Amino acid sequence: MKVVAFGGGTGLSILLRGLKKFTKDITAIVTVADNGGGSGVLREDLGMLPPGDMRNCIIALADIEPIMIKLMQHRFKEGYLKGQSFGNLFIAAMYEIFGDYEHALKEIGSIFRLSGKVLPMTLQDTQLKALLSNGEYILGETNITEYVSKINSKIEKIELVPSVCKPLEEAKKDIEEADVLVLGPGSLYTSVIPNLLVDEISSLLIEAKAPVFYVCNLMTQPGETDDYNAFDHVNAIIKHSSRYLIDYVIINDKLIPENMIENYKFQGARQVLVDEEQLRKFEEMNMKVICSNFIDIRKSYIRHNSEKIGQLLFNYVKENNN
């Protein structure tokens, strides 16, 4: 099956690890509006797209030795490079060698024997701007979540700066040819929705022959989705695109044990829940909901069971292509 998945951060990379067990034809379209950490430093210093989210997705799709994965994720602990990851520097070096991102990413794909490819949502230098419920505008991804966490306000709308950002032609072609299109999981306003704000992407997803699956987050994210339930997540996507964009919503309905989420609650996160009223709303909007236990807990980290989601998508394609 040909899968196109949209997102950023750790959410998308976790999903990709499960998907690659069922197909080698995956296109990961990654948000490139990050302005914090090591990625932000390279972005400012070299005038390149922030590489952090792309690095995570490259590693997730790679067929390489564990030591190489460790090397790509290694962060320097001392000196001028403190906090910077080797993987970010590797992508920066490839970008300088080949002079453009598209060529560099193709070469990286060959080196790491990717189960597909990783593409940025746009090649333009773009930032995120958020309109808050108190009427304020905040510019910059890291500034948005930090500021919202400090004040009693919510994100009303997210925008790209500049407002018109063009997608890659390759991404458009892959969307048209896909068997399955997947949004999320990941930070709703800073990883998932930005992809939909790129010129033509929302309309391409609506018109595509493939269904669009949205993988709802397991936990709320402080500064982004405080107190959100499953329908609130979907409604935010609709507000930034169209009510006809999503066909299927994948939601975890298994309660996470209290002892497992104590640390998350301390950080201000809560489990994203779904109830009968939300399911009725989804039905009214002609969205099909798939509820199940999609939790995978490893080393006290709560993550999606990406293999189960991969199997679900594979079964869907198999049943609908016969």
C-alpha cells in the first residue's frame, strides 16, 4: 500500500515505525516551522529548514544498524555544540553539499535505505503565528506553547508566515496516488495543522481517491490542547480546513492506569477521552470512528501502538482493493 502521512515531532516518527512493517512505500510529509532547540540554531545560522523533525522521521524509516541510530540521535553534552544532535549536523552537511533540500533528502534516503521518503511540507522559510482567545498574536512555535502555558488563554487559530507557502510537486503527486492518507498523531497546532495550511494541501486531501485517517492524540498537550477531548481535536482540524477532509478517526478508548499517567499529570497533561455524545457528533458529520486499545507503554512512556494502527490501515487497503 502507498501511504502518505503528515505530522512532525515524535508522533509521526512513532507511527512510521509501525507502518514500515506493512509497506515500503511511505511518504512522510513533515512540518518545518520549528524555531527552537538545535534545529532553531541551525535554521538561523545556516538559513536552512529546521532538520529536527525530519531527522526523527528519517531514523524511523531507516534500515540501519542500532549503533547508527544511536549516532544520529546523539546530542553533544559540552562545548560549542552542546545540545546539538549529530543527525541535525549530518542533514545540514548534506544540504550544503547538494545545495538544495530535495536533492539532499533523496541522497539521505539512499544512504539509510528508507522504507519510503521524507519530504518537508514546504521549501519556504516559514514560521507559525497563533491567534489566542484573548485577541493576542504570538509568533514562533516555541513562543506559542510557552506563552499559552503561562496565561489563561487558548489557541483560536494558527497561521503560517508567510501566509502562502507552496508544497513540493512530489508531495502533491504522492497525495493523488496514495491508497491511504494519515494525519497525526502529534502536536495538534504545531505539527499536524500546519501541514494543512500549505497551499493546495487541504483541497488535495478532500479530492484524493484515498481516505483520510486522523490518529487522535492519547494525551492533551499543555499550552496547546489543555482539556481537549477527541472531538475538540477533530474540530480544530475542521476549523483550519474543511468538515469534509477527515473520513476516519482513530481513537484510543482504553483508560490508561493512574500510576502510568501520574508523571504526565504533574506536567499538566490529561488523557484524551471519548464518550457517546462525541461519537454522535462524529456520526452526524459522516465520520467513521475506530475505537480500540491503541496504547503502547514502554519505559513509562505512553505511546500509540503503531503496529496495530499499521495493521488496521493495511487491512483497510486489502479489503477495499479486492
